[in-house]
Amino acid sequence: MNPPAVSRRRAAGMSNGTPPTACRVPVVPATIATTTREAVHLVRTAHQLGAAGVMVAPIVPELYAGRSRSDVKGFYEAVADATPLPVILFHYPSLTGVDLTPGFLAAS
């Protein structure tokens, strides 16, 4: 399974050559991907580069049709299962079309 070239470039752009673990400030990169597979690749790469966690937005094509709670839950489960890092839910409804309200999250 080779990740798309754009994913590799984006993941490489997370570091300016200094591993995040060498910095005094924890690095928590945002992950915005067009597929679940790409999001999984990016969070794994963030972990390998020493990120302290990842902030992930649910912007994947499989969510465009309806963005049901179960779709969003499945997306975040796949991402969380792919990394030992803490996963922060990136609430950006104008970009993703998903409003992560307390009610939405409690029902998921």
C-alpha cells in the first residue's frame, strides 16, 4: 500500500529537519485528508516524526453523502486505531460539513 505522493509531501512538511521530540514545545499537527486511508497514513507518519498528538478533521469523500454519526465515528475509530497518539477532534464545520456538537458526539 503506497500512500499518495501528496500525502508524503504533506507529512514531510511537518518537520523542518528538526524532529519534534527535539523541540521544547509539543507538536500537534492538523490532519485534513481526502480519504480515511490518507488520514491513517498521516497520523502514522506524525507518530514516527515524534508528534505529541494529532488533530484530525473528518473530511473524507465517504462522508460527503450524508456524514452520519456512524460514518464520523467509523472514520475517527480507524484513525485512532492507527496510532497510539492522542487524537483531538478538529471541529471545523465550515470545511468538513460536520458539526461536532456535544449532542452529536454523545450520540456517536
